[in-house]
Amino acid sequence: CEKLCPQFHISLQSGSDNTLKRMNRHYTADEYRHLCSKLRESFTDCTLTTDVMVGFAGETDEDFIDSLNFVKEIAFEKVHVFPYSIRKGTRAEKFDGHLDASVKDERCKIMIEETEKIRKDFLEKQIGRAYSVIFETSDSEGYLTGHTANFIPVKVKAPDELRGEIRDVIFTEAHDDFCIGVLAE
């Protein structure tokens, strides 16, 4: 499908079946795993991004480790990690086992550290590859910035006239959250 960008954001919330059940999610980690596998089989160079909540009411150390291991296994290209916070009027507000902020903060820190390693590793594996990039903006350092179809952020030293155009770029460097490249000739 030419008009579909192979970047899929599928909210996970947790990789622990116990936590997913408490959240009243109608899927299991295994069903989610299967979906990710099918997407990666079906779309060349697709990227998977997600949201992960840590510290949901009643989340045990084991539940957190299950979620952390699941995130590592799937190797999401980008993850938004956030701590659970009580919302007035929800069923979860009345649950037992609400965690201290310090526990949620520590779990957030651990999950973010791991997901940043996965992100960096993914970006480093792009070095030497060529992608089509749509140039969207320019920055103060003289780079045009844009994204690949699978939503990898890219910076290229190129003339501002290329904004809005799609050009092939060879990736030469990986940074924490983007790649640098050169225009292919």
C-alpha cells in the first residue's frame, strides 16, 4: 500500500498480564506480541512505538519485571513511559495497592533507561542505510529536518529549498533520538 507509512503506534500500557487484567484491558501480552510479530512480517522496515505505564495500582515487582522484559523483547523503536496517577471517578481510584511516588519514579527511570538503549541501538543499525525522507523544517544549525516513512527523525545539511520535498538520504550518524545523513547522489 503506497500511501501507508509503516509506523504503528499501538498503546501497550503494560507487558504484564496481571496488570493488564487489573486495567480492564481486553488483550493479553501474548496477543499483543502476536500482533507486533505480524506487523513486522507484513511491512518491510516498519517501526512500532507504544505507551507504557508503570506503577499501576497493585503492580508488584514481578509485574514490573514482566513488563520491562516484554518491552525489551518487542524492542519498540520508541516508547513513551509515564507513571500511573490516580484519576478521580475511575474504578482504579478505589483499588488497593497504590504505590508510593518514589517506587513509581524508580520504575519510570528503569523503564526509560532501557527503552532509550533500545532506541539508540535501533538508530545505530540505520547507519549506512538509505531512506526516502520528507524534509519538513530547518533548524538554527543549518540542517533540514524530516522523517522517513517509518518515522525516523533525520537531519541533513541541505538547502532550505528542499523543504516539502522527498529525497533519498544515506544515514551516517546516530544520536539519541535522530539520525544524521547526507543526500544520496
